[in-house]
Amino acid sequence: MQVHWRQSLMSYTFLAPALILLAVFTFYPLLYGAYLGFTEYNGARFANHLPPQWVGLRNFETVLGDPLFRTALANSVKYLLVVPALQLASLAVAVLVAKNIPGIALFRAAYYVPVITSVSLAAVMWEWVFNREGTLNWLLRALHLTTPEAAFGWLNNEHWAFWAVMLVTFWRGFGYYMVLYLAGLQAIPEELEEAAILDGASAWQRFWRVTVPLMRPTILLCTLLSTIAALRVLEEVLVLTNGGPLNSTYTALMYVYAKAFQGFDFDYGVASAAGLVVAVVALLLSALNFRFFHREEEQA
């Protein structure tokens, strides 16, 4: 018993630095931000050294009654359309690059480059692609799909800006999820694949009946991560369109950022309330993902 107690104490001693960092930089800001959602706390109170004032659900009434927030939340939910496309493409390419052939490491690295590219550099590149005289319009003219007179700036068009920004998100996240899927594929025992080949299974049957069932935990992880990332998209919107044109790319996290750090009021209370609403939506979607994948496992 005494040895067990000493082992536990030693374990917590090694864990203490990481737990302290988590408590200070993760759990405390999370709990304090949730508390601010129920208070009135803005730049004026901060400048005058006044503490937050409890206002109950008033901030949530303000947020949910704001047409701009409803538009932003609707755009964030619509942004979830990138999730299935991103996951299917990442999984397909992961299957292709999982083969041990000469030079495949170069392709894996090339696919991962967008992940480590800074968002500011990516913004400069994609603005050049999407502008009126950019690469995309040049390609459409070369394919005779448009004329010089019909060309327009994709990021300045309220109907196309949203999809253009979504394409940038796809480009930036594709390599990240490909690596996760690649790790999952390499963890599948080769004996199972060989046994399926001996049983006469085709490549499609091996993929659908062997690979996919064993990849379900990885698929669930990647789906959850990409769902949450789509809901909290901010960087691409901020540097490419700043929410425009006509709020067509204005997302929920853009609303939170604007309330907290733009303008003159710095309304941290309303921003925190909006962030909590987004967090609740993310939790509900995560629960739906878990329920769907668990039902698939039960049916399997």
C-alpha cells in the first residue's frame, strides 16, 4: 500500500508541470471566458479598473437577437460543407501515398506544405489567384469558359467569395488530415490485407470491408477536428475578405473577434457569450458525430 502511494505521488510529481501549465493557460481562461459571458465587461470597465458586473442572460439575448450574429452563425454552419469533401479527398490521397514506392516521400511532403505555410503568405498567393487579372480568370479564359469582359474578382463577389475562402480552407487542411489518415492506414496489420487477397477480395472490397472498418476511429477523429475547425474558421476570412462582401463570408468567430477587439467598446461580455453559443453548437455536432459512428459500429 505504501509502495502504491509512493508510485502515485511520483507519477503526479512528473505530471505537475504539465497540469499547472494546462490549468493556467487552458482551464482558467476557458472558465473565466465562460464567466464573462454572463457579465457586463468592456473596454470602459477595464480602463477604469472596474470588475465585471453580473447581468445573467442579457448578453445571450443580445447575441441571439443580433441579425449579424445569426448571419454569421448561418455562414459557419454552411462552412461545414467543406468537411465531407476534405475528408474524402484526404482519405483517398492517403490511400494512394501509403504505397511504398520510390519517391513517395516527396509527394507526402508536397501535400503537407500548405499546412506549414503561414496564413499571411497563403493570403497573398490566393488573392493573386482570385483577383480580376489573376490565375483563375486566366485559366477560365484559356478554356474558353469566360471572356475578359465577364471576369471579376472572386473575393469581391458576394456570391463567390464564400466558396473561394472555403477552397483556401480545403487547401490548407488537406495535408494535415492526409497525414492522420496515413498514420491510421500504416497501423493496419498487413496480415489482414494479405488474408483478404488470398480469399479473392478485389481492391475495392479490401478497402470497404477491411480498411474502412479498421479506420473508423481515425475517420471519427478527423471528422470531429474538421467540424470544429470549420465552425471556428477565422484566419482565412480575416486576411482574405474581412467578412465581406456584404457579410457573405462573415463567420461566428469573426463576430466574436470583432466584438472583443474591433470598434471602440471592446465588449468582452457579448463576445464571450457569442463564443459560448458557438461552443454549444460544436458540442452538439460532435455528439451527432459520435452517435453516427457508434451506430455504424453496432450495425457492423
